[in-house]
Amino acid sequence: MTRSAVMTSMAISLASMATFSGIAAAAEAETEAMFPASAIKPQVSTPTAIERIAITGSRIQREEMASTAPMTVFTAQDIEKTGATSVEVLLQRMTASAGFAGNQTNAYWTEGGYGSTQVNLRGLGVNRTLVLLNGRRMLNSGTGANSSVDFNTIPISVVERIEVLKDGASAIYGADAVAGVVNIITRQQIEGAEFQARTGITEQNDGEQYKLDLALGHVGERGSAYVAMSYDKTQAVDMLSRASCPLEEVNGELVCGGSSALPGGRGHFIDTNGNPIGDPLMLLPTGSAPYTSSHKDNTYQYFNAVQPNERVNLFAYGEYDLTASSQVFAEAMYTHRSSQLPATPQSVSGIVIPAWHESNPTDADFLLQSRRLAEAPRQFNIQADTWRLVTGFRGDLDNGWQWDAAVNFGSNRGSYEVTNVINKARLAEATDYSNCNLDPNVPCADFWGVGSLTPEMLDYFLFNMRDSGGNEQFSLTANITGDLWQLPAGMMSFAAGLEHRNEKGWNDPDPLKISGEANTAQQDPIDGSYTADEIYLETLLPILSGLPFAKSVELTAALRYSYFDTFGGDTNYKMGLLWVVNDAVTLRATQSTAFRVPNIPELFGGIDQGSMNTTDPCSEWVKLDPSSNRYANCMASNVPTNYKQEGTILTDRGGNAELEPEEANTFTAGIVWDLGFIEGLNITLDYYKIEINNAINSVNGSSKLAACYDSKGMTHPFCSDEHFVRDAMTGNITYLQTQLGNAANEVVSGVDMAMFYQKEMGNVVTNTTWELSYLDQYDLQTYAGAPVESRAGTIGYDGSYTKWRSNLYFDVTNDNWRFSYNIQYIGAADDQYANAGEIGDSVDAITYHNAQVHYQMDNNIAFTAGIDNLFDKQAPYHQSYTDGNTNTMTYDLMGRRYYVGMKWAL
């Protein structure tokens, strides 16, 4: 069926149910969380229930909170109890989070650029978690052509609650809801004025944090409006204060390591033929001295353990009743973020300093193998501005159906500046010692010893490199939900809707970066966009009611058709079962498909062509086992018998406009148990399994060629001409393609458990929430036929995939006082890249404790004080650490820290 026929058919079906042309959504209704940080537990509807609500994972509005899928909910009070000052801090503590995601102790490039923050559900990648704000998509943001939402753009002060759906939901929300959905729901009304202030500091008197929030609002008879302003600033924490040096193992002991690129220079004297003379030397201002590994440069002197960050957030919301059954609403958001990150100064290498040049105090030529430009420290300066505006209408029809329609526009602009980058062309001129003295405008560079480079020399061959870019999102949505027919077991309900969305991203690298003259990876500009048109239908069908062992049984089903102008159409479904056995036991299960579309950088990233070190499996193939597939395939390809690979292979790398969507299948099954014999105790247990096919990745050239020639009869997909071309005469490979492709497969499975207990003892109330996650399987196969990499129970450069994670939240309230306590457990893991028995081949389990005291002086004023990392747990060492000798995406580098805050409301 053609795209137009499918869209028309579904539209006619929806129109016949809706009986009007403006189909609209109602996904952001107010609810109350049943438990702090809890998985939503089914409730029994009562005749007095009048408010109809929708929860994340369904567009259908109903009278009770009920979910067929596992979910975690954080209310505003839950967030306050944790002491979290940003959304990502809260979400990255969840037991369902794993792997790689940006935060303030992580200086590495993430999907939003340096300084950006994300969440990574199930460890499947930040671009496989869909982020919504009030039920609508947030735009990707950062420094240009980004593929994930930067949580810096969302002020935590206006958050009413956060619903985290730990299940695939492409049938409800469309692309990218593979690992789950994070729906951030903001406050709808504020009356009067609210002011909040908070400051914090570490025990080592650094990492100061300042936070100010102001909200002004009014609620009238027919409408309401408020504006909220937030300012956050975090000061840097020097890396040397947390890790004195980069560690490495030598002779069974951990010793300080570093870089052999010394600030004074390192190399050899050479003879007239360029051959090294004697042992390696390090350069001193007046000569040289023997170099050993103990002289390595401590690179941690250039880094931060915690990055400084400053951001300003503005958020406004308003609604007005047009009639008794219709309303207009609008929300607006603006965020400015700036970050300054120090980095290792660049280094030079391969420069010959002639004996006759004035900078050489000896009588022999010297080969400078490496020299750190310590006179020119580098800094990354990041600026990002993000706007978002949503406006629309919603209301009720005479038959009780609810609708809304909205337009959503978001825009992000960012810049990324790196100071003191080497201009390779100018460096070549400044080190052409035979000619640089002849041109008064070209100062000859002096690299002999620390401090030898003058400002004039540095200014000639260094420059500040600046990239810029942005992202834009525009969408139109229209949805409707309501009851259809009264069936014997209950009311059949539905939701339906349409969405039109355009995503755009671009990145303009510095001109010297494009030309390859900058001493960094060459990069082409990125500029691309795609458009999606989608339509969906969801139904809730009551099956049984009021029977023994079946107090109620209901089935939910959803179907979504999506058409993207980049690859065509895709259909996804979701089936859910909610079986309320009795008042104590509820069973639930879901089966669904999901997909992730290739993002802007993946589709439109520039092609970088270069000569790569690659192993050709047919080099000297006549020496192979004649019975092997490789021998037979090399012979069948007419590779000359005397062929021996020499040199590198010309290789294309980068984006790929021919990418297809990733596809996923998700299954969940669980039980919700209300223990009647212990009043206030509830337990949930859920199993999940996610299978991803056609996952987007890049396979290196050596692996591609080996997979092809090791397959029987060269039947592997990598054997086609689109992947490589071999010269029939010489046997040389003349073209090799390692661009992104749909090659990988991933499987993740595990179990989530949650327990909720509330107890009242006179005027004392206690709340306890315990969440526990077990990762049973995380298998990754980078391409068909490749070895399967098992990540479950490991830790590596891309984060921790420990099998066990736990979070315990406890609070006790008495009149005006509240005490809160949180215990976060991160299980043991084996280093993915270390050999067993070596130092740092694994990490032990670690437990963090956080405590808070809250005092409500009166109805207007409250004070809070807290301690994070109460017992000052130090981050563990492992071999494949990211920074600070640990995994900065998993462990705390700041140590024990304190904070105080106050809130004043009028």
C-alpha cells in the first residue's frame, strides 16, 4: 500500500470516530504520584473518581493511574528530598541508567557537545531514550547538529513530576523511544511569588555551587499564568585535588604515568643520515638530560575533575478558558549555557632542529620527537542558547471526548571555541629553519626547553578555532481521546492523533578545520533536515470484570504509521495486558516494536577520505590453509599469487545518507503485589528484554575485509562493491568504505524490582522506596558473523554495565520537620579491556549515602540542609578509566559535599 493510501485510510477511520477534523492530544494532564520515585501501581477505580488522566506510555485518559509497563515517577517533593539541582543528576542515579552519558565530571564529547548532559536508559545510548516536555518532543540541543536532548535546558524548579517509562513506546510517540521515555511535566499554575536560594561546597572547599529561583504567577477565574527564572553556577574542581596523576601498572605496582610529550621537549640527536644517536633526551634551556619514563608529563595538571557550568533558564506558562469547554494555552522556554573547560596543550613532533640554528645550543642536529606547548594552555569555550515555544488549544466535546492541538517550535544555537590550536601550514613555515630567518614576518620557532617559545612565535602558528551550529524542530500535533462503547466488562476507550514534524541540524566547522590545516581531526560541514508525517490509533478494551481471579482484565493496543522523507514508511505496534487478579495482585505485560531513525550527523555527516592502516586478508594468501574459506575466496577473486600488501588503503569514513532505521522488539512482564497483611507495603517485579536489529555503527576496514573473505563463497554483505573495490591486475584494494551502516545487533534483558512502604505512627509518617535492577544480558554483535561482545557485568571507556544497581529512599516527617536518606548502590564489574589478574582488572561494589534535613518554619518559609556522599567514598580505580583514574560517568569525583537552601513563598 502506498504512503498516501495508508495515511488516507487511517485518517478516514479516525475521522469517523472523532466526527470532526481537528484531532488533538491530551497527554499532559495533572496526576499525583502514588509513591515517591515509584513504579506506577494500578489502582481500583471508585465511583467518586472524576478526574481523567493520562500517564506516560498511553494517550488514553482514564479515571485511575494504571500502567501495563514498568515506570518510575519522581514528584517535585521527591526531587527536593534527593537534593538534585538538575534533571540529569536525578535520572543518572536511577537503577535503570547505565553506560555513557554526559555530566559535569565528564569532559568527553557527548551527543550535545562538551558540557551537555543526558540520560542513558538501559545503557543503550542517549539517542535511544526519547525525551518529552509536557508530553511533547524536546528539540536536540548543544553546539550544532546534535542527536540528543541537553538536560541543561530544563529548569528543575518548575518540574511538577518526571515520569520515566522503561519500555519501548514508538507506537505511541514515534521514533527513538527504544529504551524508554522520559516525560518531564511542569507545573500548570503558580499563585503569588516563590523564591528559592541554595549554595553548596565540597569538603575540600571547592566546587562551589549557587542556585537562585524566582517564580511569579497569578490564578484568575478564567485563566492563569506564571513566569519562572533560574540561575545556576558551579565552580570548577581541579583534577589534581582528586587524582594526583594518571596511574598505570609497572612491574605489578601502580605508579604515576603521563605523556611523553614534555613541556621542554624530548627526542634524539641524529647523524647526517637522520639516524638516532644515543639514548632519548629531554631538552633543558641550556642543553639536555637523559629521559626516562619517570619524566612523563602529568597531564592531570591541565584538567578539571568537575567542569564549571553557568546557565540561565526562563520558563513561562499560561492558559485561558475561551468557553466552558475549550481553552488556549502556551508555554515558552529559554536557556543560555556557558562552559569553560581546560584541556591539554597541543604538542608538536617530527621537527629537526639543525645544529647551526641559534635555538640549538649544541653542535649536533636534534630530532624533536615530541614537545608540549605548555606556554599556550588550551581552553574550550562553549556557548549554547535554546528557545522553545508551544501554543495550542484543548477542550471537551459534548460526548465527553477530550482533544487538543498544538504547534511546537524550538531553536538552538551554539558555538564551540578552542584556544591555541596549531595552524599546521604556519608551523611548517616557522620550522623551515633555512628560510624563516629570511622573512621578517615569519619568526623561527624555538622549541629548545621550557619557556623557549615567545608570545611572538606562538601568535604566528597558533589560532583560536571556532565551530558553530544549531538545531531546529517544528511540529504540529493533534489528538483526541474518549470513551467509545460500554462493553460487558467496562468502557472501551481510544486515543488517536496526527503529527507533522521537521528536524533540522547544522554544524559549521572552522575554515582551517575544514581544510585540514588545523592540528585536529579534519571535519566537513553538516547541514541536513528530515520531515516526518505520522498517524496513530490506540485502544483500551476491557475483557473481563468482576470474576474470581479476574477482578478486571483489559487489553491495550496501539498502532502508528510513520513516513520519513529520508527513508520512507514504517509501522510499529504495541500490545499491553493488565490483569487485576484481585485487590492484592496485578499482572502486566507488553509486547511492542520500536525504531530509531538515523539522526542528522549520521545521515548528513561529511565524508572524510584518508589513507588508513588496514590489514588485507589476501596479502600473501598462498601461505594460508588451502582448505580455508579465506584461501578459496582470495583465489576466486583472482588475487595474484605473489600479492603482498604494501602501505595503507584509501578509505571513506563519515555519515551515510543511505542509512535505514534501527528496529527493536521489546517484551516486558511483571507483577504488582499489594501485601494486605502488611498495610502500606507494595512490591513490583518486572522482566524486560530488548532486541535491536540493524543498529547503526561503523565497522573498521580490517574487520570488513576479514568478514567478507572468511565467509563461504564470499556471501557476506560486506563483499559487495559498495564496501570495497580490488584492482584485478595488481590485487590492491583501491577503495574501502567504513561509513556508518546498519550492521550491528544488540540484546539487553534484566529484571527490575521496586518496593514501597508507607507507615503512619501518630503524627510521624515514614516513606520507604527501594529500587533494585539486575542486568542479565547485554550482548553486542558489531556485524553479522562478528564475535558477540558481552557487556553485562563489565565497565569500560563507555561506562558501567554492572549487573546490580540499587537505590533506597527513606524519609520520616514529624510536624514541621522532615529527614530524608538515600543509599545508592553500584555493583561490582570487570574491566572490559584488562587482563584478569592485573591491577585494576575489576572494581568492587560501592555505596553512596546522602542525607537531608528539611524544616518548614511556617506556610511561607522553609529551610533545607544536606550532605551528599556522606562517608566520602572515593572513586575506584580500573584500567580503562575515562579520567581521574576512574569512570567519570559512573562514580563521584567530588567527594563529601554540603549544601543549604531556603524557600520563601507569598
